[in-house]
Amino acid sequence: MSKDLNGIDLESMGNFAAAAKADKGVAEVKFVAKSTWKGGARCDATISEFYSNGQVASRPGRVFTLPMDEPPPMGGHDAHPNPGEMLAAAICGCLTAGIAANAALFGTELDSIEVEAAVDWNLLGVLGIDREVPCGASGVHYTVTLKGKGSPEQLRRSKETLDRKSAILNSLLKPIPVSSSTVIVE
């Protein structure tokens, strides 16, 4: 197997899979984000460390900042993507990376991947207009366009594997426990 195909570091993936097979705790990962309010509907979400087996697994100095806002109908100024758009982007990112990785693992060279995701919302519940309408997304649809050196069946296999294994899609499809806490600063 090639060390790098479609820009995917197969050696690192293989090393992580081998470590997780030897110690299942390695596969227990946690990604953390923290937001800071910037006034109005704006915030900056900062992402730095991630964890594997309870230990910091990210490289030193890793920091990403994702600014967010809401469009004017939701009280914002539309200066940045809103959290719902970030959800659509997370779906796109997960599918794109996963399809590239699957194609590499299957030995299929890709020329391009385009993913378009649409997340539908009915905001009547969020706005407090209709309490019968759930506060959340009402549907997701995505389209994947692939071009590569493999047969249509090989390309389709890379995408269809992700239909079943996408961590982001599965997080939306399966109920997951959610907990919260509040800290009041005086």
C-alpha cells in the first residue's frame, strides 16, 4: 500500500489503527471547542487540543478560531457563517476527508471531490411561535460529485462506505447523551 494517496497519510492512519487494535482506549477520542461571545450574535469558537485515551494527542501550539454570527433575521449581522451553516460544513468536511481516505485505502486515485450539504430548519420552534415544532434541524441532504482514475463502481464504493461510517452523520442519526453545566461568575 502506498504511503500517501489522495493526500491521505496512510502510514499514520495505519499506525493509529494498529495502536487502537492493541489498546481499544486509543480509539476513545474527545474533540473540544470553546466559544467566546463577541457581542450581539457573534462568537469565536476556538479549537485546540484533542484527546486520545485520556491524553492530549494534538500537536503543541494547535489553535483554530472559527468566527460565527447569525443573519439579520436571527438578530445578527451576517459577518460570519452561523452555527447551522457550520453544521453543513462539518458534514461536508467529514464526507470529503472520509471519501478521500476510503479511496486511498481502496487504492483508487481521485482527481476531485465536491460535497454539497443542505441542512433544513423550521425556525417556528426556535422563535417560540409554535411549541410543537422541534428546535433543531428537520433534514439533511448531501450530494457528492467524484472524479478519479477508478471505475464508477470504485468511486461509488468510496462514497457509499461513508454513507454508513461518517462520524458526523452518525452523530446526527443516533441519539447521543448530552449533558451541560452552568458556571455563574460573580
